[in-house]
Amino acid sequence: MSKKWILSLALAVSVSVMAACGGEQGSGDQENNEEQSQEQSNEENEGNSSEDGGDEGNEGNQGETAQESQTPDPDLSDIPEVVAEVNGEEIAKSEFESVYVQTLSTYASQGMNLEEQDQSGEMKKQLQQQTVNQLIGQKLLIQEANNQDISASEDEINEEMTSLKEQFGSDEQYQTALESEGISEEQLQSDIEQQVKVDKLVESETGEVEVTDEEVEEMYNQMVDAQGGGESSEEGSSEGEGEGESSESPETETPSLEEMRPQIEQQITTQKESQQVQSLVDELRESGDVTVNI
């Protein structure tokens, strides 16, 4: 079993929330905020570099400060203790805070402090709605898996646990990661059990994803157009042989369709899986009793 249902759900919820929060205008605001934040980050980095060039001590302090600044501490005083209720089950503020802060941390690691750059407060609203909708979707899937009496065997849980531990260099690093997340191994096992159940639910409720050659070619052409319509490496090579030199440098050549096919097929598969999971969540939400308190 994989963790793709969580990733797919997050992607699908993100897309749906962006569309619901103002359509093209909302999406444009997000892009503008990210661009402004990135520009400011670049300017600050350039300024720090010119001021402290050659001073290793200052550079070390700046590195520590930058690392600390990547851990957001948002003001969540306006968030209620129960952010939502799903078929009688509560989603606590603590659950919301964990996911919300992690999202902000992801942006911060890319040099974008949304808490500072979001002058209008629109991005904050969108991220909060995205977070609560993600938690609602996960709760609905878990509830439905339990309603269908879907079970996870001990072997399946152990397989997932082993796979997870293998991602760490040692057991010490694994234990440190648990401590940093503030969860016990027993809680992790419980979470994995739920994950395995939901994997089975999604597999039973959604169809097999198929990717056609036409879809691959269409996405490839879109990628080529986005890069300015450059020649593929195969085309550039053949023309270069005839003229004695290639019309494009290796750095600007567009990879051929066959070179890109595996990545494109995976991207299309992920998109379709996201759509299937989101459709399932939408059905469960429509038929369920969901109250959002933020």
C-alpha cells in the first residue's frame, strides 16, 4: 500500500479550494503573493551577502537565523477549538494547527513568508479553508472505510512500518523524527492502520487509471510550448548533423517525447487519481453531515 491517497487528496483539495475562493482572481492573488515574497527574499539575501561578504561568523549566524525563520508561528487566536464536525466527529484545533503550520513551513522553506507577504489576508483565508477541507476529506474517507468494515492486517501494517523506517538512516533518526512530530510509535501504527484501510477503500471505489498516447502527446506539446516551442533533442540532433552544427545548445534542447514519457505518464496518473479521490470525497461530503466553524 502507498501513501498516494493522502497526496492525491491534498492536491485535489488544493485545486478545488483555489477554484472556490475566487476562481482566476484568487489564483492570481496567490501567484502575486508568492512572486512578491520570493522577490523580497532574493533582495534580502543579496543585501546580506554584500554586507557580510567574507565574514564567516556573520554568515553562520545568518544561516541559523534563516533556519529559525522557516518555522512559522502564526496567530491562530481566531481559530475555534473545534474547526469542523464530520458526521458527529470533531476535528480539533490542534489537528488543524499541525497541518496549517506544516503548509506555511513548506512555503517558508522556499523563501516565501506568506504570513508577512499576505497584505490583503486573502491567502491566509485560502490556506485555512484548504487545510480544514483536507482534514474533512481525510475524516470522511476514514469513516467510510470503517463503515464498510474494511480492515488492515497486522502484516500490512508491519509492511508499511518497515517501509517507513527504511526511509531513515538509523533507528535513532527514526525515533528522533517521532519525537519532533510529537507522536508515539503506537499512534503512528494507528495512523498507518487507517491509511491502509483508506487505500483499500479508494482502490475499491475508483477505477483503474489509464493514460492514453494522445494525453501524453498533448501534455508534452504543452510543455514544449511553455518553453518557447524549442526543438526536441532528436530534432535538433538530426538538423545539426545536416548543417554541421546544432541550432541549439544542449542546455536549451527540449527532451524528446520518449525521454519525457515516463514522467508525463506519472503526472497524468497522479492528476487522475487526485480527481477520483476528490470525487469520492465530494460524494461522501454531500451525503454526510459536515459543519465548518471557520
